[in-house]
Amino acid sequence: MNVPLSLFTFALLQLISAAVVAVSTAVVAGSLGHVSLEDQLLEAGTVSGSGRRTCRLYCRVGIGFHLQIHTDGRVNGSHEPNRLSVLELFAVSQGVIGIRGVYSNKFLSMNKRGRLHAVERFTDDCRFRERFQENSYNTYASVLHRNHRTGRDWYVALNKRGKAKMGSSPRVKSQHVATHFLPRLNLHDLQSERGFTITDRSKDRRKSLPVAPQPPSQPKMNLNTGTGKRVQTVKYWPKFRFG
């Protein structure tokens, strides 16, 4: 029984495409083994659905700290970014968000005393109002808890040692640096996409033009009126150094 040439060609193309897919899958799987856990968490959250963003919250107080959520429920700051500082910010309503630690899988919460901690289930204590400040930093105030006598909001804040501050403290206000946080993505991954160079074409044009050789400059000779001999005059240009 003779097999048509077109059918044989189609089967051969199917085998080649299957082999290409298998090789590409193996290459991708091998490359993922060299990616750090923090980068995988950031990449997984960046491509998540609408209303969710994965980043690190950087507070510029002291030497600068990243807000991190531990598996045991503790909340503090770390100067160096790590997997505990990878956070997921998701929208609850207009202007209200929730903050979840991607690695610890716990939600940032504030109790009725203004103390920050992390819980396993999302409650009303985990709702924070996100506000954008004039200096491009954000503040996060508790929606449920505040000073009922004065109406002052209680904010998420870190002190200069990286410890979580009590939101009920009278020193924790929106204008204080301790309450200012900047969402940060993984700058290492974005460096190759955002980097660019500017080439000055005028320098290339100057190099391409032929330069005529100049004769060596001769020092200027002046005549000394007293002796009648020629004296070499050298001009000295003072150099100014600052700093």
C-alpha cells in the first residue's frame, strides 16, 4: 500500500514540532532552578490578576528598612531585602487594600491597641487605607481602628531600629518619615529592560574628518632691553583645585 507523499510530510512535521516543544520545556525547567525564591515570588505576583501587585514596601526611616512578615506572626523591618519582605497588595475596595506576606502566607493586621502583627485569616483588622503622599511615598492607615476622641488615624510605621511602632502612639503621624513606604519591584530584573544609552554622533563625525598636522609651537622670544639678548617667555596658567 503506497502512502501519499503529503501524508508522510505532515507526519514528519508533527514529529519535529513535538521534539522542539520538549527541548524548550526542558530548557525552561533547567533555567528555573537557578532563579532565587524571592525572584520567583515576585514574578508570580507580578503576573497575577488585576487589583493585585507584588512588591516590597521600603521605609526610609533610619538606614532604610523593608517591611517583612514572619511565619510566627511577627512584623518588623529588614535592611536587606529577603523572601520575608516580598508582599502582595490586593484591593479590597476603593482606596482600601490588604497586605499579605507571600512567603509566610499571613496577612498584616492591627489590633485595637495599635499593635502590628500577622494573622492567618483576613479580617477587618487587616484592612488598610492606602494614601499617596506628595513625596511619592505611601501611607497605610487602619480602617477599623483610630483615635475615637480626636479622629486621628493609626498608621503602619517602623522606628529607626526596624521595629514595628504602635499605631496608637501620638508620634506616629502621616507627616512622619516612619509612616512613609515606597513600593519597590525587583530592580535587578527591570535593569535590562529600562537601561538605555545615548550616543553622541557629533564626536563620530569629528573623528572621521581628517586633521591637518600642525607645526610644533615655538616659544615666544622677547628682547631684553638691558643686555640685548633674547629671553624665552613662558606663560603659566594657574590651576584651581576645589575640595
